[in-house]
Amino acid sequence: MPGYACARFGGEGACPEDTHQPETVEGRAIAAAGPELFHQRRIGPGGYAGLDLPACLALMEAQGVPPRIATLLLPHWETGLLEAVARMRERNGAE
């Protein structure tokens, strides 16, 4: 649903869901696989430590995403998740 983030956050500015919507078939496939990818995570002493990239690559390959493309896109997905977790920790006062 385009614009959901804007409605959820008061409608200010451009909606991330619209401005960062993947433009390629492979990008949309990785975005659609988000819930499955999120479950392929590594947990360390401090909590979420990133994605299990070999498992994510296997999952993407099974869904028809070429491994060379997934190898390029998955690190960016992981970075976004790590940044989101860091913001949540900061907001909640956790270290």
C-alpha cells in the first residue's frame, strides 16, 4: 500500500515506501522476501548482529533470484536492518 509510512508518521515528507521502492525484478523479489530474510538472522551477545548471508543467498536462489544479483543487494538490506536496530536501541535507551 503506497504511502502507508507517511500516513503512519503524520504524512510529512516523501514516503520511504514510495521513494525507496525497488525498481528491478530482483530488488522487488528481495523486498518481498523480507520476512523470510529477517528470520535468517545472526544473534550475538548484544542482540541482532546481522543476516546469515549464506542462508539468505540460498533462499534467494531457491526463489529464482540470480546469486550474483542477491550477492550485490543483500549487504545493503543487512545494513538497513542493522541501522534500524541501532535506532530502536537508541530510542529505547538500550546499549
